[in-house]
Amino acid sequence: MAQLVFTQQLGRFMTVPQVETSAADLRSALDAAFADHPRLRGYVLDEQGCLRENVVIFIDGQRSRERKILNDALAPHSKVYILQALSGG
């Protein structure tokens, strides 16, 4: 099972889950996490269902570049980190 880890930056807004899923792609994995934790969706995706500008996702140590379709493939034992990126100067 792939594991989704929502890092502690989101912890100031809600309890941050770790979710295991058999989803084959990132979008399906996120949808599974949102089904159990619906408030999380608004912190990760915008109103069009795209990744928010301040959110970054790493799959097995590689940054996901696709922000709209979110169709990155997941391996059965992938580790996915979802975090808020730091911005400012």
C-alpha cells in the first residue's frame, strides 16, 4: 500500500493524517484521503481541483511537477509527502 504523509505544517489547521491506499495514481490517492478527511481538501486543492500554489508533493523523493491532473503513478509501496511550501523573502 502506498502511504500519504501530510506534514505537520497543516497541523495548525487540523489533525494531520497518514493514509494508506492502493490507488495507482496521485489523484486517486488524494481522493481516498479526502473521502476520510474532507476538510483537508481545501488546504491541498483549489476550487478547480488543482494543487494549491503553496502546496508541494514529493513521491518517493521526487517532486511532482504536474499540478492540475495529478496523474503521477504510484508504486505499491510509494511514500508520498504533501506539504505546504514556504514562501516570502
